[in-house]
Amino acid sequence: MKMNNERSERIPVLLMVRELGIGGTERQLVETARFLQRERFVPHVGCFRPDGLRRRDLEQAGVPILHLPVYSFKSPAVLKAAAQLIRYIHRHRIQIVHSFDAPLNVFAVPIARLAGTPAVISSQRGDRDLTTQRLKRLLRITDRLADAVVVNCQYMRRYLIEEERVAERKVRLCYNGIDTDQYQRRAGNSPCSGQVVIGTVCALRPEKGVDTLIRAFGALRRLDAALVIVGSGPEEARLRALCAEAGVKNCHFEPATQDVAEWLSGIDIFVLPSRSEALSNALMEAMACGCCPVASRVGGNSELIKHGQSGLLFKVDAVDELAHHLQALLADEPLRRRLALAAAAKIRSQFTFADAADTMQGIYQSVLSSTGRKLGGPGASSG
């Protein structure tokens, strides 16, 4: 009887995201579901597109997946999916609904509130200036409907409070976590033998600023270095053309890959030249893999890198400053190694998935307690 009582006190939580792909947001959701303490929580996951690369991770962890077949908010399928979500919340006595990205903020937050879910939580993991004005207006509505908004860095916390006028009490900070068992340096993986490798891993989109990196690399006086760009996206053709224009011959483009750690292990100096960023998973992964990190002074980058101690920072789009940093690092191997070791130590001591899950659990418990609401009692879910 004691065991049944303990199970009945567990809190069913529904984590929601658009798809189960390889992106950073999807990874954070999956790892939150995997690392939540089962004696306290029963995780469920809901999404529009369940057949992504992360699905197997959830299935292996025994986390049930709710498929809501929504492919356009203009489709009548939205109403059917809304009714499906409400039924699922009631059937499994979901006590917390937490949406992880903008599409699910817009869809799930009002529906979860309509369903009477005790605690409704949204997320803001990137700059809203990258979205449309219409989406920004809808997100502001969800800010008011949600009991809390989770952000992944202090920069985003300040942004929501100061720019979006979200009540300070609502904004909760939970830094991203990294799988430090997966992201660690592997020996013998250099793609350019005998050369120092400068590289980046990112989606090839304008806000990632890869053109700044190419121009800075082209300005280097030292020629025994190679440039590696790992990623796919709409900017690829323009970036290849820019390499030719800037006289960059020793550059390798690698399409987006699942085995990011292997490529990072071959990069000596990792550059994140973003024009817009929250807390970059790619930067954290590079630091965990023993790369010497160099990043633009934007978003949460300065929360990960302390200039001169765990990496170097430069002003957004400052080609000359970035080239100066790269030249200094190429000329000083002990400096590269010192910064890389400090960066890896910082990630392993402060930014693990276990740390993130522990923080998120505290947020869930705090928000649920503060609302004082219940949906049919916090019964256990069988999935």
C-alpha cells in the first residue's frame, strides 16, 4: 500500500515541442524528460512531428509520446488537435504543461489553460526579433497566460523583463545542459593533419555570422591553418562564394551531422560569430570537447566565456578584432590549451544535463505549489 501511495504522489508533466529533430531545443526537452526523477515526476512528451532522430531516445527511456498532427495553424486539424490535447491532459491528470518553443507556446499554452491544467509554463530560448511581428504578438499573449516563462540565460531573462515587460516573478532561469559523456575530446580526429583547425558548427543562416568568420580567416597572415564549417542551411552557396572572394582556399564545408562531437574533437579553435544568440548549445558542446572558444559578445555568450580566462570575446561583426584573436591564438599554443582546459572545466562543473534537470524540477515544484490548483488530484500516469 505504501508503494501505491508513493506512486500516486508523482506529478505527471507534459513537455511539448514542435518536432523531435537534432536541434538544441529538442535535445534539451528530451534530456529533461530523461533526467526528471521518476520518484517525483512522470514525464510525457507531445509534439506535432514525432518521427525525428530524438524519438528513439524517448522510447528507450519509456517516455510516452503524444502525436498532435498539426502542420499548419490555418488547417482545421488544429481544432481536432486541441480537443485531443485536452482529452490527454484530463485522461493522464497532467499537472504541468511545459512548452519548449514558439509554435508550442502559441498552441499549447492557451489550450492547457482552457483545460484547467494546474501549472502552465512556456519557454523563451531565443531572440524574438528573429520572428515575425505576428508571432511576437501571439507570444506576448502567452506570456500573460502562462504561470511562468523559462529562459536559458540571464540575457534572455533581462530581455523578457525589460523589453517584453514580462513580470519578473514569472521569469525562471534554467541553463542548458550538456551530455558530458558524449561531448569530450576524442583522440586522432583532426580533419587537417599538421594544421591548426579553426572551425564552427551551426546552421548556415544569416544570424549565425559565418561570413564574419570567413572574412577574419581570410585576413590572417599565417597560412598553416585550416577552416572547417560544419552545418547546412540557406546561406551555404553565398558562404562558398565568399570564400573565393576572400581568397580562402583551405576551407572545408561539412553538411550537418549527428556526430558533432567527432568533428568538434578535430577543431582546435572554435568560433561562434553569431549576431543573435541566447545560450548556444554549439558553444557549450565545443567547450566540453576541449576546443579553445572564441565568441561574439552577444546574448548568453559572455555567461559561458570569461574573456581571457575561459575563451575570448569580440564585438559582433568585428572582423579585425576576430582576426586579431585568431592570430594571437595561432601564435600561442600554451594560451590555446589553457583557455580550452578552463572552458571544458566550466562546462563539466556547471552545465550538465543533471544540473539542468535538477533546476527544472525545482521550477516545476515551485510553480505548481504557487498556483495552488489541482486537476483531478496528482495521480500517477501509466503512459
